[in-house]
Amino acid sequence: MKQLSAVKKLGLPVIILSVLVLTLIGGNQAFAANGLTLSTSYPGLTVKPGETIRFTLEIENSGLPSQSIKLATRSIPEGWNSEFQGGGREVHQVFVKRGDYETVNYQVEVPAETEEGTYQIQVAAQGGSVADILTLELQVSREAQLASKLLAQYPELQGPSSAVFTFKTDLVNNSSQEQSYSLGAATPAGWGVVFKPSYENKQIASLSVEPGKSQGLQIEITPPSNVKAGEYKIPIRAISAEETIETELTVIITGNYELKLSTPTGLLSFAATAGQEKAVALEVVNTGSADLKDIKLSSWAPTNWTVTFEPDHIAVLPAGESQEVKAYVQPDNKALAGDYVVQMTARAPEATGQAEFRVSVKTSTIWGIVGLVIILLLAVGLYRTFKVYGRR
């Protein structure tokens, strides 16, 4: 009986504890199925005092609705500075679609006066009522090896699509041994990237840098001629057997303005009849890399001719696109048969396109019949005149 009583006394707490454990396990499984995960490949790094370090954070949405995820630093050593970065700017939110993930950079500045030791930083990602916290650990050591770097003097350049963008950079080997780096870039289709040693004209694909030394590099980026105006990020990599160094260069295309006026077939001649309207299909093409707005159609034609357009105004024509326009040309009804010139123009504030058309004018068949009747009447009149006066 005493043993049974003891079992009864122990049984209730054991049952309660089992239920709690099962509840927690079930709760964790539900969180994993529909939750938020904040992670990084290397949560613990060794740095030197005064060094700026960057973590690549991955925010994964595993079942929550697509939404903006708030980013925050929960705790950081006093005097340290940090910020979340995305697209080259400081950010505090990132939009993550359901079942997808996004990455942001988390930059930490370690003060130069920091004592040696191990320091922790907590960062958080929160979507609605769901959050995840990641602990980063930095071991500060005055003997720590600084990371190698690829530094650009001016990481952002601006110009037209016809320009070659030249970035002056330095590849710094902060490792303890010589490194042989392969150079590469991830560019959009049609773009070209060339690597050259500073002050040399030869193209290279790799180079060696001694420990603690740097090598100047000239990176030339050439966009395609039909590239649209905008901002383009070009990731640059230097890869060795020991490390991968990355940097991002930015090319801002200001755009060029070009406008072309022609026909869908390219033929710049047509036939028309005096006094009758002739419809001609035109094609207005934006051959530049920037959108054109407020395009107006106009013409020059011989006296007493009329030329109208449908439409006679184009509000916006995006770069690389075209629009068909109908021109209605009516020669003077007294125009003689022959070839004439009509000039048509498409004009935007930034660019103009012109086309010169040769118009072969034919006279109306009605006037031909009228002329024939007149000739016949004259012939009959002459015949009667000769007949009457010929007898005398």
C-alpha cells in the first residue's frame, strides 16, 4: 500500500511534466512549419579593435504571409555602432515572400579602444507576432588577422550608355601568405568587364599578391548600347584557394535620347492621286535608352497640300519601343502629274526624328475623260468648219 501511495504521489507530477514537454515540442514544430528564421553562416568571428566587420544575414519566411520583416539590434556592447544594409543603403525592414528568403548585411564597427575579449550582439527579425533572435559573437584580439579587401576609390560612377566606366581599385591581401586570385564579375547580359593592372594596358584574369601587400586594379565596365537608363549593381569577386573577396560597383546610366521616324517596311515613297487622300503607315521608334515624352507629329508639304496624323501626339514612348501612326496626305486637286517631296517630323523636347517621302502624283481619271471629251469636241468642231468652208 505504501508503494502504491508513493506511485500515486509521483504519478501526478510526472503526468503534468509529460504534458508540458509534449506541448512545448508541438509548439516548436508548429513554429518551424509556420515561422521566421534569422541566421548567418558565420555567427562567430575574430576581429581587431577598430575593425569594421560585416555579417550576411538570411531571413527565411517558412509559412507566414508575405510581409515586411522588421530588423532591430536587441543588444550590443556600449560604444559600438551597427546598422542593417540593403541595396547600398541603411535599412530597418526587408520584405520577404511566403516560402522565400532575403539577405541583408549587418555591419558592426568595433571601437579602437575595445579591450580584448569575447562580446555578444543580439539581432532580431520580427513579422507580426512572430520573431527570431540571433546571437552574434565577436572575439576581439589585437593579433587577429584582418580580412583581405577589394577597395574602390569611387564605387559609383555615372554617365551615358556610350561611356566606358573605369573604376580604380586596390586588392589588399591581409592574409599571412601569398594569394593567387581569380578575377570575375556577375554582369547582366550584354555587359562587358575588363581587368587591368594599374597603369598597364594588358587584360588579366588573375593575379598574385604578396602577404600584407596590395595590387592596384583598373576595372573597365562597358554597358550595351541599348541599355535603359537606371542604376546597375555589378558584383566583383577575387577568389583564391583560401578566401573570396567581394565588392559591389554601381553604374548609373543617365540615358541618351534618340528618335526615328520611318515606315514599318522602311519604304519612303508612295503614290497618290491629285485631290484624293492617301493613308500612309508610319512608325515612330525610340532608339535611345531613356523614355521620351510629349512627341508631336508635323509635316512640310507643297502649297495647297494637306497632311494630318492619327494620332498627332504621343504622350510617352518607352526606350526601345515603337508606335504606329497614320499619316493622311492629300495633294492639291490641281497638282500636275509628277514626283513631289513631303517631309514628316516626330519631335520630342529631347530628340527629333525626320523622314523625307517621295510622292508620285497621278491626275484623276475624271480629268482625263474630261480632257478626251474636249479633244473630241474640238475635232468635231474642226471637221464641221472644214466641211462648211471647204465647199466655198
